[in-house]
Amino acid sequence: MNTQDPYAIPLEQIDVSDPYLFQQDAHWGFFERLRKEAPVHYCPESKFGPYWSVTKFNDIMAVEKNHDQFSSEEGITLGPPVSVPEEEIMDTPMFIAMDPPKHDVQRATVQPVVEPRNLQALEGTIRERAAGILDSLPRGETFNWVDRVSIELTTRAIQKS
């Protein structure tokens, strides 16, 4: 896909799941075009298969609130890439990919932890742990963000002080 000019390709060929767009910081114009011309856009071919993208706030909220018509139960992501062997795909339920009432029960369990007053009490610890992780990153070399930051932040966030 041409990453220079989002208007240089036919609308039906726009694939905002293409990681190259993000690597080149070229995705902004494609999303702008979709919001203007096709806020609910069908991409018939991508490395993840066909998908719909919804790019306007009110449309996103309408989808988010209509669990009967737009369920999260089948997943909330495009992946995994078709090249991942079936036996390597994890099938672990996540409450973000559940619909009510299961989602509501799970959310009620974690809600007290993330209330503003509790987060405020943990602010110093959170900042210290995040700064430690970010300060330890290598400079001028490539590294795996998921391994070095995402997993590490999540792990440290659930550790007791």
C-alpha cells in the first residue's frame, strides 16, 4: 500500500491494519480519509483476513453499547496473523472481550482497585516502577517493547508494595 498519499489509492484498498503504516507514522492521513469518506469501512483483504473498521467517535460508541448486535465474545482484535500455527494461539478469556453480564461481574471485581483514590495512593509506587523500567531500556538499539515494557509493567503493577 502506498504510505505517502492516502488519496492515491482506491478507498476499497485501504488497509489500516498494515503495520507498515504505523512504523512509518503514515497512518494519520488514512484514518482522516476514512473518517471523511467511509467512517464504517470494510477491508476485504488484509494479512488478518477481512474486517470492518469504525473511525468516528459516535459510531464507535454505538457499536460499544450494542452488545446484542456487536458482541465482543468472538474477540476484539484482528490477529493473529495467518502464519501463526493453530497450536500456538492462546485462547484465554479476557474480561475486556466479554459482553454483559459476564463482563460486568468481572469489572465489578477489579473496579475498587482502580478507583481514583486507590490509584492516587499508589501513584508514587506506579511512577517509581514505570520510571525504573523506562530508564533501563537500551538506547540506540532495537528491543522488544512487549517483553521489556508491557509485560514488565503489568507484572510490577500487580506486585504488592
